[in-house]
Amino acid sequence: VTYNAGDAPGTNTIASHQAFWVKASASSGTLTIDEADKSIEVKPFYKVVQYPHISMTLKGGVYASTAEVKLFSDATRNYDAFLDALMLKSMASAALNLYTLSDDSVDLALNSLPDDTAYCYSVPVYINTGTPGTYQLEIESNLFNSNYSILLEDLITGTTTDLNSVKTVFVTISNAGTQKRFLLHLGAPLQERVDDPTCNGFADGKIVVTPPGAGPWKYTWQKSG
């Protein structure tokens, strides 16, 4: 058994009444917890996500599906058996299935990526449903307003939404089946410097923005507020 402390850093003890998942690395397996495995050590009961993440929930009618991208130091761009969660599609034909794709082409409900200060990711987001219609995509993240660039590019309409400003996106699906619908563009915080004009009326002020990585980069300038 390998314990993944990514969501509860600093401990290998599970708190009393704390729910947890057990994932088999093969087609079958068993887990036995003996009396000797009990501990009197008191640990916090975790209810809040500790890692940087973006959660996307697609809703429509009685159905909903959530896909999450998180940043974790030990993750890779490929499928990480002990960090990622495979996408298990619903067997109901009308259900919604929202998931991302790893670099090695694995469908994921939870996609862990390296928490690298020089990263810039474009994560494919897929939708599968048997019922065409208009659906609501809700975004939740603890990266909002932290200088992270979080953009959602709609590959069908061609529109790009700044998720730091818009938390709900309406999605119209014209055909049943599976479609690669979005690219989630996620970039590390920019380094910014503002130099005021040297004197009143002078036009020598400037804003210097240094992005992470090697580029090339595409900028969107907008007025604050």
C-alpha cells in the first residue's frame, strides 16, 4: 500500500471519522487493516482542499459532472497512478461526462500537474453526452486573483474566457457524443513592475511584465475593475 499525502501534507495518520479512497493498481486487490494499525495520535480532520486547484462542474437537468486540475510538486504531465483519478463515464446515455486528458492520452477526472514556477499548461477538456442542449459550466478555484493566468478557450465558438473574471460559462452542445470542447490555459503568476512618469506631463512611464518560461506569449491588457 502506498499512502498519498498530497491532500494532507505532513502526516501518515488518518484522522478519526476521516473518509478516504483506496485505489487498486491492478484489476483486483484487497486491503486489510488490523487492530495494530490503530493509532491514538490526534490529527486534524481535513475538509478544505490544501493544494492549488481548478474545479469545473458541468450541469444540466438532473446531471452534473466535475473535472479537476490540481498543482502538486510530485506530479507529471502524464497519468500518475497515485495522484490522478481516472474518468469513469456514466452508463446513462443522457448523463454528462466532463474530463481532461493527460499528455499520454488518459481520460482523467482529477488531473495532477507539476507545481512549477515556470509552467504554462494547455489542458484539453472533453465533454461526452447523449443529449444535445445548453449546459452550465461552473468554475471554482483557489487560484483566483492571485496573478495566475486562467483562460478557457472554446474550440467550437472560438471564444476565450478569463476565469479570473467569469465563474460561469454556458455551453451549447449541438451533437451527441464526445467532443474536445475546451483548452484550459493555466500560467504561473506574472512578474510585474510599474515605473511612473519621471515628471508631470512626461510620457516615459512604463509597465514591465515578465512571464514564466520561454514563450512565445499572448497578452490581453484590460483596465482593472
